[in-house]
Amino acid sequence: GYGIDENIQNFYAQRYQMFSRYDKGVKIDYDSWVALPSEAIAKDIAERLGTRYNSILDAFAGVGSHSIQFAQAGMRVFSNESDDTRLQYLIHNCEIYEVVSNIHTINKNFLEVSNTKADIVFLSLVQKELSSAKEIEVTDLIKKGIEISNNVAILLPSQVKIEQIVDYFEEVIDNSSDTLFNCCWGFEVYYYNVNNQE
């Protein structure tokens, strides 16, 4: 569209798929555009987790895509976002979706989160930009998740090979066979027809 940065034009064209209430004033910072899931995918994950868990820690909440859907699924949501501006956008967007009363915000680096307990921890490694993260960083994130809950759900970018993730889990789990991991593979998160000129 006219006036939209060419680097995010393809994502902007999908804005209603990302936030159906976009025209109500949804706020998205520049860097978040490329990491947003479709609302349908976020809703699907939330509905699956919401039937089994009452509370969730959204470790990399961004501008609220997943947190909103978790809250709409009836979960108590701890939304962690280290970026101040993004956290304010998250709160604003939760107000638009009328779920702000179910959201408890945390403004920290995820590895520094403490005194928080949830039934499950959600790690959106798409938001974390796993493709540029070192392996030790990923395993540290999983270990931190285990400190908070025995249940860890992970959303992965489509370019991550399953063998890579198995390596992460083998290193983390080792002797922790009692730990339950629920892996939500994000192979459809970035399915956009970028060649569509219409």
C-alpha cells in the first residue's frame, strides 16, 4: 500500500489475517510485523492448550498475538515482553480485544523472570528469531521454561529442521524423562503468497 515501508508491505497486506480488529486501532511496531502469526493459527494453538491448562506464561509476547488468543480461550495469561514499547502495544491491543482483565504483564528478559508460576510456558521461538539464535540460547530458554512449569509448548519457525529441535531437547531433557513437552510446530505461520500482486 501507499506510504507503507516496502520491507513490510507483504505483511501489511495480511494485517486482517494477523489481527481481525486491525481497524479498531491495533498497534504493531516495525520489527514485529515479520514475526506475527495469523490470528487463526494463534487461535488454534490457544484452543488446544486452553482445554488442558488454566494459566500460561507467554514468554515472548510481542504485541499480543498469542496472549490475546490465550485470554479469549479462558486462560489466565502472564504476558512477558522485554521491550517497553511493545509491552504498551500489547496492553493496548488486549484492550481492543476486551481481554485485558485476563492479562498480567511482565517486563523482563525471559531468563530473568522469577516468582511466576503457570500451568504451561509458551515459547514462541518465531518471535525470538530462532534462526539467528545460538543453540545454547535455545536450550537455556527451554531450561528456564522448565523452572516455571513442567509443561512447555514451543512454536517454531518453518525453516527449523526437526533434527535440530531433537538435539535441543536431548540436551535439555537428559535425565528428566518425567517432564512433559507439548510441541506446536509452526510450519504454517509464515505461509504468505509474497508473489501475489493483487
